[in-house]
Amino acid sequence: MLNVLFFAPLVLFFVAVILEFGGMLFRKDQVTRIAWWLFLAGSLLLSAYLVARGITAGRIPLSNQFEFATAFAWGVAVMLIVLQKRTRAEWIRAAAMPMVFLILSYAALQPREITELMPALKSAWFGLHIGSAVFAYASFVLAGCAGVRYLTLSRKEGSENQLMQIDYLCYRLVALGFLLLTVVILSGAIWAEQAWSAFWTWDPKETWALITWILYAIYLHLRLRRKVSSKVMAWIVVIAVPVVLFTFVGVNTLLPGLHSYG
């Protein structure tokens, strides 16, 4: 049953992406509406999967790479739905829906067995630390999607009002992600002191989380001081996404350390 609940959203997201691009290409609004409803259905099923896995495991389903990747995809999907409802900016769907599918596809390649929670993870900080990371990463990914839209529109000489709205959306998403990543780092430091008797160990995951934090701190500093053009700011949020993904995937794969289970 769990496998059905996991793979059904993956299929729905794939079909939704195909229909979304097909509807845009051939200018068929009805097709894009169907794509969006399929995406909503996939998001609902993915939510059900996470709840069911959590009940089966008897814990929050965020303890390993598979569970975090699944929650990451879910986080992007939830934030996309909220953005779509609040802004009515249908353009963000074309950029963000494929990201949800790709992240969930990565999750599908990971071992899906439900395992016992490692002793180091049995902490009151577990949900706050990892849950904040899910939505921090999701915010950064969506900011990158908005950045791509800004760069595409600027090449086509989009209206100044459109560009300003997208630039402000990037800023708000980065600000939210930055706040959540700060929570991740601070809660992680407190948790590390309890688990390993040190607030900071320069573990690869910690180091790359700090690099990511510094990168977005630079973005916010430049954005608030208006030191560079909005186009440069858009490039920063786009280039920052691979750094976020490396912090998530690359560190676990290439730089094993105390967070190798995460």
C-alpha cells in the first residue's frame, strides 16, 4: 500500500508536467487546467503517503535521504500551491512542477525501507531542525524558478511591472528560506552540543549549510542595499540552487560525515 501511495504521485506529477508544457506550447488552457488538477491530486496523495509512512514508522518520516527527499518534493509542491493561490502567477507552475517531479524521482532511487531511528536522531530538536530544512530548501528552489522567469522575461523585454513583481517574489522567497535556514543552523548547533558535545564540528553538512547561508546572506545584503541590478540578483538565486542541491545530495554522496544518515 505504501508503494502505491508513493509511486502514484510520481506518475501524476510526470503526466502533469507533460500536459503543462503541452498546454503552454499549443496554447490550450483546458490542458493546463487538467495538468494543475493532476498536480493537486499528486500532492494530496504524497501528503497521504508521508502521513501513512509516519504512522507505520511511529515517528516523523524525515530520518534518512529517501524520507527527506520525499518531504522536500512535498514541501516544494505545497509552497507552489500556496504561491499559485496567492499570486495567480501561472508561469511559476511550468518551472516548479518539473522540480517536484525530479526531486521525487531522486527519492525513488533511494532505499525505501523503514528503519529504526538512530540514537543521535532521537531528540526534541529532530522535527524543528529537519522540518525547517525542508521548507528552507523548498523556498530557495522556488526562488530559483522565479529567477529563471525573470531572466527569460528580461530577454523578451517584459513589462517593468512584471519584472518588479517577480524580483520582489524572489526576495520574499529567499528571505523566508534564509530565516528557516538560520533556524536549521541554530537548532542543529544546539542539538550537536547535546549529541556530540560540540556546537560546531565543521562536518561537511554543517560547512555546506553555512556556505549556503552566506550565499543567501550576500543576496539579501545586495538586494536591500540596491548595490546591483535586479538581473544580477536573479542570476544569483538561479546559481544558488545547485549549491542548495549539493548541500542536500552532493554532501551525502561525496563527503560522508556525521550527517551521512541525513
